Amino acid sequence: MSTLISKLIVACGFAFATAALCVPAAASDMAQQNKAKPAAKPKAKPAKKPLEKHPKAVDVLADEAEPDITDTTTVEYQCELNNKITIYKNDGDVGHIALRWKKRLHRLDRVGTTTGALRFENARAGLVWIGIPSKGMLLDSKLNRQLANECKNAEQIQQELIKAQEATKT
């Protein structure tokens, strides 16, 4: 048994010695590889040219005339994330509204719904305005996302405050 243990100790000693010899050799090889390659200098990127439109490209919103908002009723909506929407309604024309969003005025056409909600769309810009008694929301139908939600005008905010006060009284 003692010979077996002594042979095992000798074998372990050789294994550790071999490992000790190999590690510095491998480390020096890696050091030489790192020294052989000079540090890459960052290349200066050429200045980007402004994107030019293709000659046949059509700007979808450029040829759309801004709606006339004279003699209209204005309703301003405060939305979440400090977004603001202004809607211009003409009393004689209930089939259209003008909507100001992000410093641009859009004409939206009324679309009938079965729920009774007011739905106005501009297919070219991809805008959809949905108005219900408690709030309004603006959607982008091209990107399938909300642009503004929880939009409330002054009357809706006032009704909400009255309901909150009544709830605290009871």
C-alpha cells in the first residue's frame, strides 16, 4: 500500500511540474502575439452626406392641403405624457374635423362605428382619432401604435373632478 501511495505522489508531482512548465510557455506565446500586432488606430469616418430623396419619391403628406380652420369651434385636449391635441370642428360639417398634432394640421374623415364612438381617420397620414365620452385617443394605423392616450378636454376633466368629489363625500 505504501508503494502505491508513493507512486501516486510521484505521478502527481510530475503532473504539477509539467503544468507549471506549460503555463509560462503558453503565456509567453500569447504575449508575443499581442506584441506582434500593433494597436489598431481608429479610422476617421468620412462625413455622412445628407440623405437625398429619390427623384421619383413622393412625399405623401406634402401634397395634402392644410384644412381651412376659419369659422370653426376649437377644442383642446390634454393627454398623458404632456401631449396636446387641438381639434377644429365646423358646425355645418359633422363628417370632417381638423386635428393639430405635433405642429401639423390634418384633415380627418368620419367613419361610422357600431359602438357610437366618434371615429375619424386620415388614411394617407395613418391617423385615427377615437373619441368616447370619457376620453379620446390618437392612433397611428400605419405603425399600429398609440400616439396619444387619455386625452381629455376641459369639460371631461371637470366631470372627472365632480365625480371624484362626490366619491369622497360618501
